[in-house]
Amino acid sequence: MTLKQTLAALEKAGTAQNRKVYARHGVGEDQYGVSYAELGKLKKAIGTDHGLAMELWATGNHDARILACMIADASAPGARELDAMARELDNYVIADAFAVLVARSPHAERRFAAWRGRKHEWTAAAAWNVLCHLAGDAADRPDAFFLEPLASIAADIHGRPNRVRHSMNQALIAVGVRNDALHRAALDVAARIGRVEVDHGATGCTTPDARAYMEKTLAHRA
């Protein structure tokens, strides 16, 4: 599909109701309001097309950028290109989608390290979302890779921007269900930080209690 054809398909798939919903989640006016079900259909139809993905990203349209993250070749962008994209993140919805792309790239670990402390809320949130995905994959990373970020969560979470706190809490949970040793370490951090307050606006979303969520997840796996 060409850029013109893809944008036309996105516009056709968008709805006013979805635009209202996404707006409550912080998405700006440059959006069509395409559901993730429809985005998934487009992803399946297109497959991997990195050139188109970068064209879609360059439009600045929210739905186009979400689709771009879905169809991009994660091995293609370099660290500088990912850095530039991260600086353009403007809400947590696209930050979450972008993190999925970065986590699949060969730059994932270094981009996490570079972005995790950024003042820009969405770049830092994306970084901690990357860690969530790294904790959930099957790669043979040593526990030490995850233990240092846990220490950072314990020390810094309550002083970070709103959505960064949520992403750090999610990372704590993801690391804490990776294996028994990390679970014990994550439980200690959860006890030290207590409840994490995040303003979700008028969305109905919540930030879960890390300890309870970890225990529930592990019980479900048993």
C-alpha cells in the first residue's frame, strides 16, 4: 500500500466515538480514531514495510504513528533515529506502542538506559515500558540487568512525572514475575514504595498495587 492509500484506509476506519475516547487518554486532534481491531487488520494486510512505516510516522497523525510502530522493521532504525522518534512522543498511547517497537530492536537495552531518566515524560515512560517487554521475553538476560532498575524504582518512583510513575510500576510488576529471585527483590521494592499514585484523568484506568498484581499473576500461572 502507498502512503496515500494507507491514510485513506485509516481515515475511513476512524470513528467519532473512538476520537472522543482517545482524546480522554491524551491523544491530540490529529487523529482519525481507529480502533486497535481495525489497526490489526491493516497490519495484517500490509505486513512489514519499514519505508511505509517511516512515511506514516512523519505525518504526525496519531493513528498513522500507531500503525507505523506495528509494521516497522524493528532491526532497521538506528539509535539516533529512535532517539528522534522518542522526542516526538506526545501521549502515553503512542509511547506504549513505540516501546513495543523499541523492545524488538537491537537497541532496546541501550535505549532504556539512555531514556529512563529523561525529563520528557513520554520518553521516560516509553523507556520503562521497554523494560516491561524485556522482562517478559525469553531472552537469557542476567538478573543483574533487572536488579539495578529495581533499585532506581525504589529510590525515585514517587518523584517522577505522572505517567512515568505508572510505567515504572508496570516495570516493577513485569520484573517481579520473571523468576523467583527477581520476585523476591520486587516484593521488597513494592513494600518500600507503597501505593503509587497516578492521575488517569477521566479514563477509568487505574495503576495496580504491584504486590497484589504480582501475586495474582503468579497464582494464575501455577
